[in-house]
Amino acid sequence: MLTQSELLRYNRNMKLTEIGLEGQERLRSSRALVLGAGGLGSPTLLYLAAAGVGTIGIIDEDVVDETNLQRQVIHRTDQVGLKKVDSAADAIRRLNPHITIKKYDKFLNAENAEEIVSYYDIVIDGCDNLTTRYVLNDACKIAGIPFVYASIYRFEAQVTVFGLDDGPCYRCLFPEQPADVPTCGDAGVLGTLPGIVGCMQATEAIKYLAGFGELLSGRMLNVDLISHEYDHVNVPRRADCPACNGALEKVGDLPTDAVCGVSLPVATEPVAVPVISTTALRKKISAGRATLIDVRDNYEFMYSHLPSSISLPMTMMKKNDANGSYLEKVLSSARGEEVIFYCKSGIRSRNVLRALKDKLDQRGIAASSLQGGVLQWQRENPDFPVL
């Protein structure tokens, strides 16, 4: 039964006939798990707490970084370096002292997913790791609970609900892992986008838990903030989906390996390109036997770059480098030496190399991509700053 304080707090909810007292009590007795206390998780957590969801779980193994604050509004500047689960829990506890908070300072993986997920009534997906998303999908299928999915990319987003009744699951839409796709850290994202989309996710969760409205099951909501256009596409359940047809008994039965990133339409198998380790690169730099090309944006290069690097942002390259201008800049920079492309994590540099590889091979120019990008360089050189 709701207390007098809770009746006062939630009275605007209960004035809605779709919710009423019964719906509010259902929210109070519900358990929701939010996977990721980042850009999507921030508004989701705040609005679930404000709505009165009784138990909220937060799972995130990361710490607050200054680059998060542009979009992860649940965290504060004075909390940089703090565990995200602690920062987020502090924010929603201050917002609503009536709720129960469970913190999981860990990765969701095949070993712990079933135990964690089965405690909850619904999961809200705010992660940006595809491996984790496949694990989450399978754990939710086994537990028989839905999860509210969203992915964001620059100014665009997708939102849907997977695993609801006879609706599709994540593997129905993405039976195979997407190829190299950029993270928010690589591609950038408008800070308001996860705010808008996270509120949409919270809305779907509240509708499900309180028992009203039509959910986005079998429909994908596409959001484009450049044009402010919103449209739906149907997402059917696949008859041959192994997660939906009974082949899944435990997490780990089906492949979950994937790269980090947002979920874009399934790509064909990417062309393999040569990669170079930071150890091997360091030797080449010392010997002066390679040309380093930084394909990150100009401001990233200005902030920090590897010794003797040349800035040629990937954004300068037209699709397939049709006019050859980017290739000519690479060739004039290389002066016949081996070319090593690099970016933040290795995704952009591999994509650039794929686009140019045949033409570089024709000219006898050896080229490779720095494995792990400057993030790997930073792991071995902690004083090296990275945006």
C-alpha cells in the first residue's frame, strides 16, 4: 500500500486514468534493471525513479569521465573518477528516497547474466557493446522478460521492445553481428539525443510495468533529430531465429562475440586489413620507417597525436574516394614509405584502409592500421591524453 507521502508524490501519475492507484501500486512493486548508466541510462534512471518504480537495478563497470558529462546528465563534474553505479545511485536516491536501489559494478556476461536478469520484470538497454547486447537478449529470453532497446548514432536513433510475448527478439533483427561500427566516442553524438531516446525507453518501461498503452514490440521507432522526423518500420519475428524457436537453454548456447558499437543494419563480412601493434609501431617510429596518418577529426588531432603524424581526417574522404583526392593526399604524404593509419580505437582507421587498400597495393605502398588505436597507445603510455 502506498504511504501518504507516496500518494502526494505520485498524484499526477494517478490522475491519469490509464495509471490510477492500481497502476501506481504496480509500479511500486516492480523491478527494473538499467544496463548502463551512460547517455541512455541517465534519463531512464531518473524518470523510472521519479515515476516510483519500486526497485531499480543499475549495472555498469565504468567510472565517470569528463567526456561523459556532455550527455550523461545523471553525473556531476565533482564525481569524475567515481564509479558510475555509485554516482547514478546517489542521484536517484536524492530524487526519490522511497525506492530500493541495487548496484552491480561489473560487466554483464554469459556467466552472470541469467542470475542478474531473472530478478527483474524488465530490462532497459543502455549499453554500447554488441556482445553484451546478445548476452542480454538471451538472458531475457530465458527469463521470459522484455527489454527496451535503443541505439544512437550522431543525430539518429532507434527504439523498440524485444522479447515481449510473441514479438521478435534482438537476434530476429540482427542474426549476425554487424561489422565495424563506430561508438559514440568515435562518431560523436548530439548530447540531447540520448536524453530524448532515454525518456522514450523509460516511457516504454513505465507503460509495461503499470499495464497500459501499446508498446513498441514488432515496431522500430526511427528518430532523426536533423530533420526532426520520426517513423516506424515493422520488425517481424523470424521463424528460424534460434533464440525464439526453443534452441536456447542457457546463455552461451548461441554466439555472442561482437565488436563495440551501435546497432546498425547487418553488414557483409568486412575485408580484412593488416594491423600493427603499438610495440611494432614504436620501433618503426624510432627507425623513421613509416608515415603515420591520423584519421580522427581535426580537434582530436589538435588535442594529442602520435609523433610526426599527419592529420587527414576520415571526414575528408568522399564515399569510396571517388575523386581520388584523399588518396592523393595519402600518397603525397607517404613519399613511398609504409603508411600506418590510426584513430581512437582502430575502427575508423580500418575503414579508411579498406577503402584505399587496393589502390595502395597497386602503387606498391604497404599500409596497416594501428590495432586498438590511440586508446591502446594510452594503456601503455598513461600520460598520453586521448579525447
